[in-house]
Amino acid sequence: MTATTKLALPAMPTHSNGRSLHWLAHLAPALFTVMFIWLPFGFLLTGLIEEWGVIGLFSRAGLFFVTDISSPLPAHALRPLTVFPHAVAYFLDPNTFNFWHILLMIALTIKGFSLSVITTRVTGSIKWGMFASILIIIYPADTMQLSFRAIHINWALSLVLLGSVLLLAAIDQPRRVRAYLLSLAAGFLLACASAMYEASLLLVAVPFLVAFTQTGLKPLFAHLKNNCVHYLIWISGALAYIAYVIHTAPLVKSYQSVLAGNSALTTLMTYYPNLFKVGLFRSIFGGWIDAWRITRIEINSYWYLALATAVLLALIYFIVKKSKQSTLSKESSADIAVIFRLGLIGLALICIGYAPFLLSPPHMAISQRTFLFAEPGAALLVVSLLWVLSKASRALASTSFAALIFIGLGFQLFQFHHYIEISKQQQLALRDIVQNFDGNAVNKTLLILDYNNQLNHVWMFLNPDLANVLTYIYGKPVDNIQVCYMPSHEWQAPTPSVQRKGTCEEGKDDWTFNFPSPVSGPGMEPTPATPSMKLSKSEVVTVAIGERNPKAANNLPDSYRQELETGNAPASLRYRGITETKPWFNFFKFRDQQANDEYFWGFGNWWNLDLPTAGSGWRDVDWEPRRFNHISTAWMNAPKASLYFDLEPKNARYTLSGFFDAFPNEASRSNMKFRINGTEIPVEWSEVGKFSGAVNPALLKSGRNVLEFETIPNTDYYGYSARMDWVKIVPE
């Protein structure tokens, strides 16, 4: 006895109106969702981190589309197509990020469209397909969907889902030649997706899981036997990539091998509990909890979210109403088995999508990149839960989905806003640099005096990213760069292990750069002191940035700045293209954009959405994932540390309070001094590291203020003195 494939969709209607309606059902919700995310911002976002590295390589080595062992990026040879989307965007317009936006929008739309087709096939309902289409785009588990750091990841996920759709279409196709062509296209897309981002490889399971959901376990084997050629062609796409990896891996020290360490198996065995404690929990519960909190706390007005939610629901209602059958296969009590299997494969796909990141310890404490491949499974799981709920109450299911759209969109809008705010800070820094430096520093060092105390944080041109972006703007290498924070004279010395900084001192005829003093700690032996570096002023081009009226030591003619603002030279076009971005419509506001009469700093309020620290003397942010919230802290790693902040103070007494959650010894705590704008603030300590003290409002200025910390660092504990959780200055 042979089994036939259960078709979730009947034959496509022959009349053009019906065919158009089905395409509209799969495509329109994704398009509208993407439109609602971009509409308040437009193409404001530019590069942030790795994007500048890729663009810098294009500027130095020329445009390339493949990262094999002979390319300028051999460390990514196991991902030969990883820069393909970046290269296409750069090829189409090298002077702006406009096509980066367009390509990202297309990828998200394909992702939503593909999951809509898959879900409709499984459930037999256009309605659930449209719900899934929206869900996968707004799903709040990952915090990097809308950064260009993830453009290749979004494209890889979209291609593997689209490939799954083509394979399922091939199985349904009665014409043999067309069916095989569709299968070959599906296998090709799977190979491309894997070559772009290797996590795609495990999603080879998607068509098999979809077939299981439709048929159940016993008929599945007969189905696979009847369609074995199509499935073998699909699998061949994955095998082709595996063969490439086997051939290439011994030839290069890859990015993946560095992340996984000496033994991938040991790493996997160590971190596999995170599949459940972090991966499943974040995907099912934690992301939605954060989304609800962000929507409640960060968004200033809800009219736009309400409008967008209403339009999306109306769109679904309209398409279902216009369709001759809203449920294309009859829903009955027998559907409970399908619902159960849909929820089961949702859980399986969450695990499959998250599992590759268990091989990478650096990804275990972050939410960027690590949940994008888990989101298709999470969306299917939510659909299964809503489907169950709809059998009890359609009104309650519709209300629940409306709530999910509302807070999911709120999360995505805030995520986009977060990255755009960082981008704006980068743009301001670049404007200051380029307006006061013409790119001519042959055999010289570019010394940047940063009065904003932000450059060279991870999100603010951590070297060599600044060198890459300046090389890109000027079209010639700008590699020798040093950054000093002012007025603290903290030098961003190259000490990656413990991230301690040195100092820079200006003499009459030279600059002296002092490396940090040697320290030790558990598992770390003290290293010999590094001699100071001296540069004569004739070897240095100095540029001051971040002042209210920045001035450069090398005065440039007005004609240079005029060329930047109006000229057609490549440097001028790129300068304007990446520093003068504007929103399409400036109608949506967040609470952090309002003038504030109080100050709170916690190094990041939402998991992995940390802002650059405006201040000196701090190590990069560390995140501690927890069940319902995630703690961000930073070690103070200099004798003096500072935080800069803007304030519109009230005429009232203020209180300074905060929490250091760790000290290497009691001396670091007992010797801690606090100053606001240069005046010491007496504080009282609690036993757990909390402190509090009264602040005279006369000390606070309208505009820029500085909060300083001073204590004794512990040279036997990496030079650290205290780990801060949060601090605030608020009116009583």
C-alpha cells in the first residue's frame, strides 16, 4: 500500500483573482510589518561594528563577493558567502547604506513569506499562515535582527526557509521536469544559506518536520520513500557544503575554530544545559517578557503601535473574508493531532536553531545572533498555542494575537531605535573628525582627543574599526590612530585581556603614551612593564572631537569643509552619505529622547542592548543572563573612573545612590570617593555594596555633567577596584 502526500493546499485557482489573493495572503502581512518597522526611521541606520571592517576591506582590497582562503578575509573561509549581501549592497551604492536597508527589508519579507507558506501548508489555513508571517518578523527573542551585523544571517535564514518552500512545491508539482527544477533550486538555496551562515545547515530538517506534521509518524516513511529523489536533491545541498568544509578547514585557522576552542565536543558537553535554561526559556518566555517591559517602559506613546496592529489585523480579516475558504482543509476534532505535532516541531526547531551556538562560548551570554535561527520554531509553537486557544474562544485567540503584535512591534521599534541612537553617536564623531582632518597623515599618527569619552568602546569604533571607516571615507589608508579621552588623559592602549587603559601626556614638543602598569590575577601571571611610547608633535596630526566647539590643531581652509558639504568627490559623497542620514517621518518618540531631570546608568537596561559608556576607567560590559531579567555590570579598572551625562536639574535636593556588586578587597570599597562636577559627595554604605549620599542641587548644571569615582585598584586582581551594577542621581 502506498501513501500519498497530504496536500495542505488544493490546486491553485485557475482564475487570476484567486491566484492573486493567495500570493497576497503570503506576501502582504510580511511587507506591511516590515513597512511599519521602517516607517518611523527610514534609512537612518548606518554601520556599527563588523560592517565597517567589511567596508574597510572593500576600500583596501577592492570589492569581493566570496571569502575563500585566497580572499582578503580568509578567517571566514568556512563561510564563503558571508559577505555576499554586504558586497551586493556596496556594489549598488558604495556611498550610503541605502541598499543595506533595502536588502535587509527584502530578507525579512522573504522570511515572513516563506513561513507563511509553510504554516498554511501544515494548518490548511491562510489565517494561521499570515499570523506566522508577522510573528517571525516581530519575534522578540533576538536583539540583532535590525542591525546590519545580521544582514547575512537574515539572508541565510530567509534562503533556507525559501528553499524549504521550493522543495515542498516540488513534491506537490505533477510535472516531473518542473518538480526536479524546483528541487534543484531548493538544494542550491540550502547550500548558499549554509555557505553564508553555517547555522543554516541544521535547518535541512525543516521539510522533513513539515511532512511529519502533515502525515504523522507512520505514514511519514512511505511519504519519504515516494519522494526520495526530491529529498536527496535537497540533502545534497547540505552535503555539498559539508564537503567544502572538510576540504577547507585544514587549510585555514577559521573564525569558528577560534570560538569553539580546542575541542568542539568538550565545548558542547559543557554548554548543552543552556539549550534549555537559556535557548528554550528565552525563545518561549523571556523574549516576550522583555518585549512587554520595553513596550511599557521605553515607548512614549502607543498610538502608532495601536494603528499598526489594527492595520495588520484588518489586512488578515480582509484576505480571509475575500478568500472563498478561510480554512482550505477542513478543520475538525481530528486537527488536534496536527496541532500537537505543530507544537512539537516548533520546540524541535527552537532547539535546532539554537544548538549551533552551544559550540561558541562567547555567544552563550548574549542575545545577538543566537536566537534568529530559533525564531521560526518559536513562531510555529506560538501558532499552535493560539490554534488551541481559538478552539475554545476565537475572540480570546484574536485578542491574544493582537497583544503579541502590539508588544512585538514595540520591541522591534525599540531595537531599531537603539541601534540608530548608537549610529547617531558614531556619525557625530565622524563629522568632527572628517571636518577637521583631510586624510593626509602620511607617515604620521592621527591623535584624536575625545572629549565625549566614547571612542574605542565596542560600539564606538573599537580599533581597527575607526581605521576602516576613515580609510573608506578618504579612499586611502588611515591606519596609525591613537585615541585619548579628555580631560582624564586616558589612552586606549592595546590591553585586550583585562582591558586596562594607559595614559597620554602632552609635552612641549612631544606626546608620551604610558602603557598600564603590570598586574596579575587568578590564572594570570604579571607581565613585564612595557616602556612608554613617545611621538614628537611633528609626527602627530591632532584632532579634538566632542567639544561644543571642536578645534583641530591642524587648521584646514574653509574650502575643504565646503567641498565636504556640497562637492561630488568620493570622500564628500561618503561623508554626507553616512553622517547626514535623516528619518522619513519624525513622529515616533521614545522616553530616552526626552530632556530628563534625573540620571540613571546601568551599562544596559535590556539584555545585550547596551549603550556605549560615556566615560573613562571602565571595562566593557559583562552580562549575566537570568530567568526574567539580565544583569549588566562593568569593572572599574583605573584609579579614577568617570561617567558623563546630560541633565536638566530641578531646583531641589538630589540623592546620589548606586550599587557595586563586587570588590576585590575591602580597601577598594573603604577608599572610594565620589565627585560630581569636581565636588566630593559624602556617602554612606550598606553591607551589600549599596551607597547613598545627598547632592546639593547647585552642583548640577543644565547640560553636560560628570560623575567621578576614585579608589585604590587591586594589582593582584587584574587591576580592578569595583564592579558597578547601577548608579543614579535623582531628586528627593
